[in-house]
Amino acid sequence: MSIQNAMQAGIAGLRVNSQSVATISNNIANSGTIGYKRNFTQMVSQVVGDSGSVSSVDRKDIETGGAIISTNSATDLAIDGEGFFVVMKDPNNRDSSNFLLTRAGSFEVDDSGYMVNAAGYYLAGYSYEDGSLSGVGRNNFSDLEAVRSGTASMTAEISSMGSIQGNLPSSLTGTGIAQDPFISSMSYFTALGEQDGLKFSWTPSDTTENAWNIAVTGNDGTAYGTVDVTFADSGPTAGAPLSYAFTPDAGLVAPADFTVDADGNITLTIDNGTIPQTFEVALGAVGTFNGVTQFDGDYEPQQITVDGSSASALASTEIDNQGNLVGVFENGKRQSLYQITVATVTSAAAMEEKSGNAYALTLGSGDAVMNVAGSGAGTIETGATEASNVDIAQEMTDLIQVQRAYSSNAKSITTSDEMLQEVNNLKR
């Protein structure tokens, strides 16, 4: 190697080591940045002709996770394990170039209801708009949309089905003494979300053992009809319904209607709108114990369930480990709003780094797969963020090494200069 080549090698060493210093400085500056992944400069030997030199290659330590730190914000998210949050630069742009990946999960709800992180990126997820995610494609970004939980509301849902469970005391039947009925109430929702109700009067037969009469009326006084139910008194189904019979009220006016099938399912047609409401109440199938039963003992307050709901505003949100964002509404109902996906790529280190601790896909990284959190990817931790994976002690050690290398390269240049000066002095 000539003296000139030695000087050029020293200059190349200065250049790559100064670049390494810049990288280390950037890591130290971002040691407190949420979700930051450290960069490092690798030295690569280079042969030019018969001379040696050095060049540098920048690398990213994306695969190493940072510490999970608890916060006081329920919208802060961290991924424990492999994967990235999918974010959008523009919440209204569904083009693939608008999507990025990040581990920076310091999200908060903005004034438009979107979840936005500190870098200004919008969290993306799958919407439960139709109640399920059965048709979403998880191998591209096309079905993802910006998570907008802050504006969610629940429209009224008409009640279509209810059920009654509870025990009737067998000792009150067939006594020859008339008994007062037990009264239970059931509330339901109309098509407009208004709350209405039904009353059930349970009267034990004073002449027939194990027999009860149930009168069904509306809160407005409408008498729909009666149900006669007989319970089994022996065998493996003792205490379970044995048979049902029904009688519509003589004063019931169409389109209102009242029927009961052989398994104790009451079907009411309620005349409360242009299109009457059809509402079914399950008393319990014959030979089963999943509804009304009759055993010796006391009358038990009945467990009554009804579907449907009134219109309601969002009270709060919750996010589980699978990434499901659930809305808790003021009427007490809970509804899944979005699924926050965890994306994985074949070669994360090959992604292109963007501002705001985000990364774009490249040909080298491969396509992203949108996983359910905890299935093929890490789980989502709520009320937490991921710290930078920068180790200050390691960075300071690397800085010392690079500084020494820089000084050594500078020394090789001055030494080469002195040698060249000696050559020039030979003609004197």
C-alpha cells in the first residue's frame, strides 16, 4: 500500500467513525423516546485495487424490545412480544402507502375521536361495524381503518327475545285453598328504544297438584292471555315442565296476538307501531331445567333476561389483550367497536425508517400480516408504553471505542504525512 493509499484509508476511517459517532449520539438523544429502536453503524472492509479501506453500513435493532412501563393513561398501549401497531398518516386515506408500522403506542383520543400517538400517527384497526370480522383480509392493509372510538354511540335495538328462570313452590298446589299469585315483571325495548314491560301473574292451582296458571299482561293494561303449565312429579324430569296449554284473552284486539308452543315459548305480537313488535318469552322446554321449575321450597325471585337496548352514548372504552376495543355505554351495554391488530413482517430490519419511530414496508422486508394479538404475535398491554431499547452504558462504551478509533485514524494520517514529508526531503 502506498503512502497516498494509507492516507486515503485513514480518511475513510475518519469518515465512518464520525458517522458512527453521529449514530451513537442519536441513540443517546432518543434513549427516553417511547418505542425508539437503536441504530448502529457496522464497519465493512473494502478492497480497492491492491489497497484496503473501510466503509460503513447502517443497521437498526428493531427486533429487540424495550422495557414495558406502566402509565396512568388507559389509551397508552404496548406490545409484549413480536409485532407492530399499524398506523396511518391520514385517517381518510386507505392507500397502502399511507400505512406505517410502529412500536410507539402513546395514544390519546383527539378532538375528532381518533386515537393518535405522540408522532401524529392514527392507530388503525378492523371495525366491528356489522358485529363480526369474518370477512376481513389480514394479508394487506385494505380492510383497516382509523380507530375512532371517541364518537361511538349505540342506536336503539328492539327486543325480540326474553327468558324466565326460577322455582315455583310445589307445596302450594292442590291444597284446596286459593292462593295469591306471585308477580314478576319483564322490561323490553321497542323499535324506538323506549322501555315498556310485561307482568306475569303466577297462580298455583288449588284443585290440581303441580299445576300453575300464568296470566300475561302489558304495562298499559293489555291482557294477552294465560298459560296453563303442569310439572312432572316423578321420574328423571321431576320438577321440570310436563306440558303447556294457552288461552288468548277474549278481549285481545288484532294485530295484537298471543300464542304458546309445546315447549313453553310465548310469542307476543305487540301493537306498538306501524309494524307490530314480535317478542318471544321462553319459559323452559318440556323435560328440561333451563327455565321455570317446580320443587318444594320457597318462591325464588326469577332471573329474567331480555335482549335489545335503548339508544346510548359512550361512557368509556376498554382494550383486552387480544386488541379488542370494547365500548361501555351509559345504558350498561358493552359492544366491540374495533380490533387493534398486531402486524408482523418477515424481515423487520429491512423496513425503511420514517420520522416518529415508524417504519415503511420495503421489498426486502416482505408484506405485513395482520395478526390477532397473542396469536402469532405479541399481546397488547393497556395502560403501558414500550421504552426505548437503547442501553446507555453500551452506547457510552461504544462511544469510547469509536473515539479511540477516530484518534487512531487521525494518527495514521499524520504519520503518513510525516513519511511523505521525508520522501520530499530526499532531494535536498
